[in-house]
Amino acid sequence: MLKAEFHERLVREAFGGPISDEDALMLLTLLHLSEIRFEKGTLIDEPDVQGLEGITLRHASACVAGLWPATDADRSNRMYWQERWQRQVAYGLLSQQQRYALELLAEKLQGHSLRPKIAFGDIDVLG
């Protein structure tokens, strides 16, 4: 897999289609703020790389938008997710429920055949 397509393919292959809006926002958070580790050789164009840092908000929003068909004009548009994330999540503290959602989404991504490891331990959570 190429580095440029890693996150989009991981999300598309792990989830396959639309997910709940809350899960989509948490997935966007995970992609944006977390490191994803994997084995050497995973990236064809950078075979020695063993992980990627969190991606830009724009890129994470595009990954999430890719889960919806083009017929859903709002949710298939990266700006929809970017603006919702900025209004509803941004860099505030997450609730315990949101943290639990992050853990479930990370498990789903880690179930992918590439066996990526998601590191999001430093994301702040409300008590």
C-alpha cells in the first residue's frame, strides 16, 4: 500500500461504509490525534517506515467522508465533517463515553489485516 492512500484504505476496508455520526466524529479524532504503528514493509513506497503520526484535520475529514456514497451530499463531503468536528469536538476534553467510543473504533481498525496499532493514550478525557 502507498503512504498517500494508507489512511483512506484503512478506514474504508475496516468499516466498509457509513457509520453513526458520533462514531464518525470519534474516528476523525482518532485519525487526527493518534499515531498508527505497523510492520516494516507495509508501505510500498517507504518500506522502512513503521508508523505514521496523526494526519491533518482536512485529511482525516476526507477519510471519514469516504465512507458515504456520493449520493449523500453532506456526509460524503469532507467539509461537512471538518466543520462538525470543529464545532462539536475540536480540542476540548472528551467524555468517558467518547473515550470508550475511541477504544472501540481503534479495536475495529486494529482488526484490519495489516494489524495496525493505534496509540491515542495522550488524548485528554473528562473525569
